[in-house]
Amino acid sequence: QVPGSTQFVAFSKQRSWHLQFILRMLPPSLIFGCIGLGVVATLVVIATDQKQRNGLMEIASGSTNLARFQRLYLPVFLSAMLADWLQGPFVYALYQGYGIDREHNGYLFVVGFGASALFGTIVGSMADQKGRKKFAMLYCMVYFGHCATKHFNSFGILAFGRFLGGISTSLLFSVFDSWLVSESQKRNFSGEQLGDTFSIAYFGSSIMAIMAGQLGEAAASIAPLTEMGGGMYYGGYITPLDLANCFLVLCGILISSWWSENYGEGSGGGVGFQEALSEIMNNKQVLLCGLIASSFESSMFIFVFNWTPCLMEEGQPTPPFGHIFSCFMILCMLGSRVFAYLSAGILSVEKICLLTMVLSAAAHMTVVLTSDVTVRFLAFLVFEACVGLYFPSVGALKGEIVPEEKRATIYNLYRLPLNIIVLMPLLLNFSIATTFIVTTSILGVATTAAFLLGKVREDARRLEIQTADSKLEFESMVGNTAIGSGSVDVMEDKGTV
């Protein structure tokens, strides 16, 4: 074709558009390549860390007290998480199948986060007082009701289901951790062993998320969404929620059979809202730990609502979100294993937490700086690896810092600002850029809090060492004085003789 001709110009424009299309869309080869690299990297980290290999083998054989305890906790926690993961990827699609538009879909999630904000602190305080085992059982029952409401194409019933879901989420992310920390301390396991248990738990949670995606898709394909009459439906994306209820029943049976009851320590078991709030305001470490948890987790939940539109381009095919979700979970799994590797004498938990916050803020800022979906996808992979680092590191920090008698109450108080922050973008309908400016700022707060927490804890440890050295020096001086006095007495006795 002759340059300058109409045909050449048309051909050049078509080729330019085709090249732009290829560059802007998210290449499937990149997604599958990242999945493969994530799996390989996770296996390499495990294979090169003797401690991790030994820990996993001990759990399989139950050869140590820690391994036997982990075998009590992990099946319960993982069945609860699998039930939660089974509803997550499919609830949006189910609401769309019922004809609920994006605006009313947002209202349903506002109800859920509002319920968590209003009632989370109450159930946390009651769990400390009445028993964490009982409230873990309550989680199974409340969440069962949440899933059951999805059979009805009624906005009022679905809103009630979201209300139950908000309460059950507060229970899931406070009561199970509180039970674990209390039992670990009761059995005299160290803070490092507690961190190892958290790391394995969230490693397993990532595996459950990957399984949930596959099981849920298989369940949803068994039968189409079908009306039974009276606004009640079965099949389609309801089936994964029915499967979730099966795992909730299993979880309840395991809790009732395996777990012992524990309470917040102190007279009467547990404390009230005012005492827990006072502890947060008066204890700098507890306050900073709460700032980290609230800031990071609120940015994480906002990310959950916004990652799909970030990777979509107008006029282009819909990306394979199921495969992308699996890729995210593999990177999260990798992060949990990297935590176990770094915490084995390479970095302190406080420094791992600070590194996690810095990388997370950078990942969210990337979305603000570029609209390239490939760059955004890679930034999201970094953030998901940070999620894998975050949960075991903050779980270990909270286990050491938060007082036992107020644990579940304080954990739920940490979630109060989280729920309020998450509601803001939903209610104000922020753009993608504005949303990620907000999350980057929030993660900046988390980074500052992580830095200050590390400094406060380092100063506290230095003071503790100085106090111990002063005590030893004083005891040595007293001992020498006593020996000197004894020598004088002997000399005086000899002079008398």
C-alpha cells in the first residue's frame, strides 16, 4: 500500500487501534504467569525454610504440644473461613440476578457495615464476659441465617440478611482470634509460637479462598436460578451459599466437640465497653495497634469493592475475574509464608508490619498515578502479598499488646472506625481516583502508627533491660555489702579471742 493513500491511512489507524487494544487490555498470559510464579515462589519459600517445613510436618503428625493445639484450632477456623469465602465472590452476582441495581446493591452493603459498627462492640464485650466458645457457636448460627435469607428475592429480607452478615463478620474477626490468643497463653506458648499459628492459619485461609472459588463455581452450575414460588428461589448463585451453610454446621460441631470455654481474665470474666475504650485511650501501644488495624483493614475492604472496575476498560472484553481472584489469593498465601520466613530471626514483627504498611501505601498510590490496567494489576498483586503479611504480624502484635480481659471488646472497637471509613466511599459514590487517594492517605496513617509502635516497643524493651541490669547491680552490691559485713564480724570475733 502506498504511503499517503486512503487505504494506507486506514490500515495505519486500524493497526494503531489494534496495538493500543493489546497494550491496554490485561493479557491472560500475564495472569496465568503470575499464578504460576506465585505458586512456585510459595513452594520455594517453604522449601528453603527448615522451620516452616518442620512446623507443617509436626501439624500433620501431631508430634508436639503446639502441633496438637494447632490441630484443635485450624480445622475450626478454616471451616469458618471457607464458609465466609464461599459467599464473597457470588453475592454481587446473585443480587444482580434478582434485578437489584448497583445503587441498591450499595445500600445492602451499607446495612451490613452499619450493623457491624453498631453491634460489633456489644457482641465483643459479651463474648469476653459470657465465653468465646459460645460466641463462636453464635457466629455459625447467625451466619447460617445470613446465607439462608439469600433464597428470597425481597429487598427487606435481603437487607435483614446483610444485617446478620455484619454481626457475623464482627464475630469472625474477633472471637476466633481471642479464643486462640487466650488458649495459647493458658498453655504457655510463646509470642513467636502464636505468630507461627497465625501465619499457618492465614496461609490456610488463602487456600480456602482458592478452593471456595472452584467449589462455588461448580455448585452454581448444578442448576440455574429458579423460582419456587412466593419470591423464594433455589439454584444458581444461591447454591454456593447453601454449601457455605454445610461448612457452618461442620464448624459448629467441631467447636462444640473440641474447644474448651475461655473468658476475658478478671473478676466476673471480661469487662465492659467503657473500660475497653479507656484502655485504648490510655495505653499508647494499644491505641497505635488499633490505628494500624483499622487503617489497613478499612483500605482492604474498600479495595475489595473497587478492584474489579480498576481492571476494566470501556469497549474491551471483561477480564477473567475468577482467575484474577485466584491469583490474588496465591499472592496472599505467599505473603503469609514470607512472614514466617522473615519472623524467624531476620526481622522483628514490628519491622515486618512497618514494611507491610509502606508497600501497601505504594501499591494504592500506583492506582492514582496510572490508568494502565497491567500496572494496576501488578500493584494489586503487591497489595495482596501485603495482606498475607499483615494478618499474622498484626495478630501476633495484638496477642502481645491487648489485655486478655478486654480482648474481644477491644478487637471490635478497632472495627468501629473501620466500618465508618468503609461506608464513606459507598455513600458518597467516590470516583476510582478519589477512592484510592483516600485509601493511600489511610495507609499513610497506618505507616506512621507502625513506625511509632515499633519505636515505643523498642524503648519499652530497652527500659526493661536497663531495669533488669540495675536490679542485678543492686542485688550484687547488697550481696557484697553483706559479705563485707560478715568479714568485719569475723575479724572482731578474732580480736576478742
